Amino acid sequence: MAEPSFQRLGTSIDVPNVQALAASIANPADVPPRYVRQEAKADPVVSDGDSELPVIDFSRLLHHRFSREESAKLHHACADWGFFQLINHGVPDQAMEKIKGDIVEFFKLPLEEKKAFAQLPNSLEGYGQAFVVSDDQKLDWADILTLITRPLQSRNIDLWPAQPLTFRDSLSCYAMELKSVAGTLLEVMTKNLGVAPEEFSTIFQDQTQAVRINYYPPCPRADEVLGLSPHTDGSGLTLLLQVNDVEGLHIRKGGDWYPVKPLPGALIANIGDIIEILSNGVYKSVEHRAIINAKKERHSIATFHGPRKDSVVGPFAEIVKGCKPKYMSMSYREFRKAYFSTKLEGRRLIERLKL
């Protein structure tokens, strides 16, 4: 059983299941007004060759001949884009294909079977929704399954789907592989920032990890709804795996939205609010969103890696020597409470934490 204090990340008002809602819609006029956003249609989207994300080769980060060059590329990607595609990451194809297959099969289950893993009161863990805090806010066109994967003692296996039969093993294996990848990336990042290994260990030695598995059904008014509202991640580092071939991730840069085209087998990595704070703003937690396809469903799994749960989050001491910190310090527990108790709204929280 998960520790109650870690399980209660926040709460969310109960709203209709979107997969069931989408199946009941016969024409565009049937889409409920709470999902319709005119700004989604109006926002400019840039789609030229210059908008492609930086690509980081994980194997080169580990190779003594190429590590310095690839580390410099990583530093630039984190400081300029806040996002990058990670190739040759070493996560076995079998581990990725198994979790992808199980995710697809889970969302094929009848709604009543999926509800067996529904969120409990005062918790965002499980199957349902998140960040719905009022009865009049706009809603996302998506259903999610959120599960805590680390620390191991915080797992609530009762909320891990028992169907398909391989789901629990697949997720456990996949989460372990990503923990290793994230640990290496975080270590290289802190080294690039000039932070001593012991200061890194104090924050990330017992990193926390959670997954959010996303299901975005098609919508006949796809250009007027959003699968996930514009936001930044409250993690340190997020690794996203595209489950099927339907694209939908947009990132904001310079006021415009840029679509992400995942490379085959790549993980999409992005800096979260925690790393922006720890780096005193050198690395950027970038606003992003998910859009909807009019004809096809989309699945993805985002894996969030954060500091140890009892840590204090503030700019690294070595970074602010001789200059002022740009962000306030607070416990990770306080940060999580603030993040999960409000609706997703761009960079609002990270901006509030600036001094």
C-alpha cells in the first residue's frame, strides 16, 4: 500500500469519462461546450525544418571519446529548448513494445473494468482525471492513468491494472529502465552546471518517479479542443514515449507552438520546474500541450523523475555564489502540493516562485 502522505498529491473534481463521451458523439455539435476552446484554433503553429528539436545521442554521453561534445549539446538543448529527443538510450525494444502494447489493450477494456482502478478520494493516483479544480473551467479531451512507481514502498499495486495480465510486469520493467536513463541524464546536467556530485546526490539519490498514461480519443472538433492544457511539468525531468504513430505534442518557443515529430524509438525528454529552479533559470521548463486528432486515437506514457521526497528545492548553492537566487526555496512536499492543487495554466506556478 502506498504511503498516504505521498499518495495524496491533490484531488480533482469528478468529470465525465472522455473515452465514453467521444464514443457517444454523432456530430460536431454534440461536443460539450466545456471542452471547446477558441484559442486552440487561433494559436499559431510553426512547422518548418528549423523547428526540429535537438537530438541527443545517449550512447555518446557514455563514451569517453564523445562525452564532452555530447554533453555540450545536452547543455545547449536544456538551456535553449528545454526539450530534446533522446536516441540510443539503451532501453530494450522489448521493454518499450511490451508497455506500449499493454497500454493499448488497457484502454480497450470496458469502462467498468477500467473503473476498478479509479482514483481514490483525495488522490490523483489511478484512472481518471487531474487538475480539475472548479465546475466552470475548460476540460481536457483525455483520460489518464497515473501511477507512482518509485520509491518502491510507495507503489499502490491495487491501482495497477490487472488486465492485461502482463501490465504490472511491463510497467515495472519499463520504469526501472527509465530510472537508470534519467539518473544518468540528471547527473550529466548537474555536472554541466558546475555542481559537485555530493550536492547532486543530496537531491536525487533516491529519486521519485511516477507515470501518467494518456489516452486521447478522436474528436470531430479537434482544432477546438485540447488533450492537455498548456503547462510546464512539476518534475525534474520527464521522459515521454509515443505509444502509437499519431502525433500531438506541441511545445511553446518564442510565443509560437512547435509540433514535435518523434524519431523512431526515441524518448522525448523535457526539463521540469524543479530543474529550472535548481539551475537558477539556466535550464528552462518549457510550456507544452497536447492536441487532438479528428480521426485517430493517441496514446502516450510520460514518466516523471523528481528529487527525493524529503528534499528542499532551491537554486544549487554553487550556482548562486556571487549572485542572487532567482527562485525561492521550499520543500519538495510543499511544491508538489502547490502544483497539484491548481489547474494547468502555462508557467503560472514557476513564475510565482520567482524572487
